[in-house]
Amino acid sequence: MAKEGQCVRCLTQMEEGFIGDFSSGGYALQKWNPGQPEKSFWTGTKIRAEEQIPVRTLRCPKCGYLESYADSKNIAV
């Protein structure tokens, strides 16, 4: 069984990073949003900024497996 921070496929220590989310204003961190997406005329999708949680992603340098988390350990940027 993989320990915390180890790849579940090959048991290699994973490295932390993020997946950038591009918009007209530049790059930002991906953020998790609760509930189902709702359409917005102006932005495409309604977002409640106060409910968003930044997503951190771990990557295995050996096999490339990705694991993403939206938890209280994340720091808002």
C-alpha cells in the first residue's frame, strides 16, 4: 500500500505542483467549486468565489500519474 505522497501505481515519491488555468487575464490556479455548474451570460459559468478551494496536484516523476486535491492544506493565491 502506498504511503502518503507516494504514487499508488509504482510507489515512487510524488512531487507537488499545480495545473495552470488560462484566462484572458493570464494564468491562475485551478479551483474546485461545489455543486453543479450553472450557466452565466457574462462569464460562461457562475462562480461563487468565496466557496472555491485551490487545487494542488501531485505528479509521479517515474510514471506520470497525477493526483489532485482540494483540501484545507491549500493556500489561496
